[in-house]
Amino acid sequence: MSTFLGDWVKAIAGAAIICGAAISITPKGSVKNVLKLICGLVLVCSMAGPLINPSGELLSMSVSEYRQRAKEIAQQGENETNSLNRRFIEEEISAYISDKALDMGESIQDVSVSMNWSKEGFWYPAFVTIQGEVSETGKKRLESLIEGEIGLAKENQHWSEYGS
């Protein structure tokens, strides 16, 4: 109980000293009047604080709960960002392959890209499935293009005719 009272008196005295110093160095005028009002509120809060919340445990529990919740929200945001990045890259690569096939006069109905997460912390294409009716020449040209431009080796490219 004596430590409680001692801490309470120290808090009030500290608030009073800081408020007194702030008021004494502030020039006369409306700013000083506002500062007096704020200092009065600070002193009232420092006096009433232990009466409103006699145990500091409630506050520390609240802070730790907020900290934990903030970590969870940040992790959810990071996961969502990673997922969106992955989907964006998949869509961009699929569109790129489809556009190149179209430029070559080939008929592709679907391009599906599988992504992996690197140790360095980014998504990269690991496998592609291309569905459509593509000539042997077009397939070889697209395989080379995918390998050279996207970095997917031919063994990581799966080709199938549409409907099979």
C-alpha cells in the first residue's frame, strides 16, 4: 500500500513539475491559456488514474492484447499481399504466353501457371500448363520463348490439346 501511495504522489508531483515548467516558458496569449487547460486535465488524470484503475495489471493486459492483435493483423496483411502478388504474377505470365501464341498464329485456350516461394522472399513461376491446339513448330517456338523469357525449363512446361 505504501508503494502504491508513493508512486501515486510521485506521478502527481512529476506531472505538476512538467506542467509548471511548460506554463512558465510559454508566452502570454491564447496558447498559454490552452496549455493551462491541458495541464489541468493532465493533473486531474494523474490524480484520478489510480482511483479509476487501481491495478496496473488491467492496463498492461490491454497493451499486450493490443500488441498481439496488431501482430496478427500485420501477419494477415502480409499473407494477403503475398497471395495477391502471386495471383498477379500468374495472371501476367498467362496473358504473356497467350499473347505470344496469338502473335505466332497459334490457338491456346488456357494457360495455368504454378508459383513457388523462393528463399529470398519472392514468387517465381515453377510450372506451366498450356492447353490448346498448337502446331509442332509453334510449340517449339513457344517452349523456347517460355524458357528464355520466363525462365521455365522445357521439363516444367506441360502441353495438352484442348479437351484432353
